[in-house]
Amino acid sequence: MTIVRRATSVLVMGLVVGAVGGVALGVVWWRLAPRVSVVVRPDAVYPANYQPDGYIAADVAFAILAVIAGVAVTIGLVRMRREHLIATLFAALLSGAVGSLLMWLVGTRLGHVDIEGLSATITDSVTVDAPLRLTMPALVLVWPIASALVVCIVALSDWLAEVRRSDR
């Protein structure tokens, strides 16, 4: 019964830490990522200049925060329940999925500008900062992948330590 409780506690802790971390990192991503300026006219919306670096920098900031979160959260979960790495892996993947989705959701919703509504209410062209967005949606998987890699490295190191002990 205690094994089930411990595995469940790791899963719950992963879910809670992923949710809280995702919301917090969404705010950090929103503050760190640069915005791309767009020109809004009554009939069209287009970028103010050719500026792919703004989109790339926002994606890179998201990826870096996701990797840091994935490694840090998974190390904490491994320290909590190292003897059952399968439960830790599930907790880390759950934490990564929830945290990454919340990070994306919070980051894109903060400072949101209704471009279509603005376009409908103006008569002349206006330059505004476009809302933050993730141009490479696969980056949502970076946190869970980083978590899985940490668990794999821990499992490999445990296995190598066991092999060395059995050789002596």
C-alpha cells in the first residue's frame, strides 16, 4: 500500500509542480520574448519590417525555459522517488505536458492584442506590437523530452553502477 501511495504522491507532485511552474514560466516567457511590430490597416495586417528574428527569439526563449524547467523538475522528482524510475518518468512526462501547455497558454494570453478588432475600428494605419505566439508548435514537447532524457540518464547511471558492483 505504501508503494502505491508513494508513486501516487510523485504523480501528484509532478502535476502540481508542472502546473505552478508552467504558469510562472509563461509569465517569464511573456516578459523575455521580443514582440514583432505589425502594421494594422482597416483592410490588412502585415509585419512592419522583415523581422524573423523576433519570432525566432520568442521560440528560442520558450525552448530554453522549457529545457531548464524539464531538467530541474525531473531532478526534483528523481530525488523524491529514485527507486521507482517508472513512476518518476510518468510524473515527469505529466509535469512536462501540463507545464508546457500552461506556459504556452499564459504566455500567449498575457498582453494579447485583438488585431482583428483593432483593424475594424481604425480608419488609418497603426503600428502595434503583435501578440506573443509560438511559431513552432513542436516546442511544446521540449519540456517532456528534456524530462525523459533526464530519467534515461539517471536509469543508465544506476544500471552502470549496478554492473560495476556486480563485477567486483
